[in-house]
Amino acid sequence: MSDGATGWGEPLYERVLAGVPEGASVLDVGCGPGVFAAFASRRGFTVTGIDADRSAVAAARREVPAAEFEVGDAHQLDGSFDLVALVQVLAHVTNPLKVLKEAARVGGLVRATVWGREEESDVRLFGEALSPFLPPRGARRTPAGPPPLTEPDRFRKIARTAGLEVLALDEVRCPFDYPDEDALVGPLLTSDIGRYAVNAAGPAAVRAAVLTTFASRRQGEGYRLWNLFRVLDARPA
Ligand SMILES: C[S@@+](CC[C@H](N)C(=O)[O-])C[C@H]1O[C@@H](n2cnc3c(N)ncnc32)[C@H](O)[C@@H]1O
């Protein structure tokens, strides 16, 4: 639920690039519209970005003319880079193990970020605010399969299985700033669970519940949430 917040990624990007010498080559896998690529490029890194989404690649090219961007698949990487960065990508690919194996094959260093557990971040408050309007948890579908990479032990294990030596798995807290109530509530109301809640209780009741839940996160005219991410720091074993 980050659509209304901007600029939150900088502490994460700092950690991804920490200690890597200026001028080093960086492959930004799953670059999206180029926010991390722009940050790395401003810091003097030589950035190549790939993403499966053609429109994201076009946006990244406009955003960061100094970097190279291509449409590509994270499961099949080309070239050789000082650093392979996987910023908020592993939860979106079909096979995170294969992606990490590819990163280990083409990167001297691999740094990959994921969300922390739900209970470690203020983002959980969105679910708490809506829970009175949703079916009881037991009645909701829970995803099948192995535990997600938000579990640090599983993240370490999959990295080792991919042929990486884990140097660190650090926690980074990022401030999510919402300039006003609409920025906080608007994206939530148009999400799947938000629409469900609005259908059940109406927009005014849902908005009031969200603002009450977030009252303690008020900062000036807006809101500040703190969300936790983990950054895997690894190199080919
Ligand atoms: C949550 S976004 C993160 C974007 C960017 N790294 C950032 O932090 O702003 C996930 C990105 O992964 C891309 N993606 C998903 N599967 C992919 C794949 N198999 N190969 C390359 N990119 C992929 C999506 O198109 C999307 O841009």
C-alpha cells in the first residue's frame, strides 16, 4: 500500500549500494520505471536496467537517459556486472531461486531486497483498519506453498541454494510519507480489499476507520509510516 507515498526507497537504495565503488557496473533487475536506476546513476554508477514490462522500460529510458535499459527476463540474465541489484523484485518473479542463481552467475556481488514480515511494518495497519469490514481471517484464502521470503531463514536458505555466500541480511526501515489524508486513504479504497470494505460498509465508514487507525502516525498535515525491509548482501560462493 505504497502508492500514495513517495521517496521512501532512499534508505534501501543506500544499503544496496553501500561500499560499492563509484563507477562500478550495476545490473538493476526488474528496474520498473527506473527509480533505483536514477538514484544509482546520480551516484556515479554505470547502470543497466532490465524489466519484463515494456512500458516500464520505456519510462525508465525517459527517466534516466544516462543508463541503458532493455526488456528482459530476470530468469535469464546476460553479461557480467560488479553488482546485481534485485530491488523489490523477488516476490514478483515466477522462480526466485532461478533468478538468484542467474544473479550469482553474472554478478560479483548480489544485493536483493524484500519486505519484512507484515507485523514488522506499519503497512499492517491498513489491514487492521479494514478488518471489521472483511470476512474473518479463517474464512479468507491463505496462499499455498513454502513460506515467503519475508521469513529471514527462508531467504538465507534460498540464497545459499542458489550458490550464494550470504554476507549479511540487514534490516532497513523506510519512512513512507503521505502528504495528506487523501494520499493515505485514496489508494487503499481502490485496492481489492478496500473495494470489498467499501461495498460492505460504504466509503465514509471505511475512511473514518482508516483515519482513526492511523491517528498515531499523524505528522503535520500528513502521515508518516515506518516499514521494514531486508537486504540480502551476498556474493557467489
Ligand atoms: C515491485 S516492482 C519493483 C520495481 C523497481 N525495482 C522498484 O523498486 O521500484 C517489480 C518489477 O519486477 C518486474 N518483473 C516481474 N517479473 C519479472 C521478470 N521475470 N523479469 C524481469 N522483470 C520482472 C515487474 O515488471 C516490475 O517492474
